[in-house]
Amino acid sequence: IIEIQRKGKIYTYTVDARHIIDPIDLGKYVFEKTSKTKIVLVTCHPKQTTGVPKYRIVVQGHLTDTRDAE
């Protein structure tokens, strides 16, 4: 579950998939056409302190709930 709070609302997303990919393949996930409202989180992999990491981790999810923030 991923929850994002923005402008007085809380948006809940359910994670559908996780992938470790080459950076060149990132567009496939970011620009994927879908009928669902989605979230895509991207970070570098592996964690390191110098240089450019070789891979990216992509986490995808779809919106399952919207509610007012308290």
C-alpha cells in the first residue's frame, strides 16, 4: 500500500508490480497506457555513494481509495 497526502486528500494505491530494469527501459513503464489511475515510483539500484547506479527499481500501483485528510 502507498498513501499520498495532497491538497487535503489521501490517495491510496495498491502495488501491482516491482521491477529492476535497465535505465533505457524506463519509458516503457512511465508512459504505459492504462485505464486505471496509476502511480509509478522510480529509484536507482543498487544503492551507492559515488557514480551512477546501473539499474532502476520501478514500483507500479493503481488507485484504490481517495478520502479526506483529517
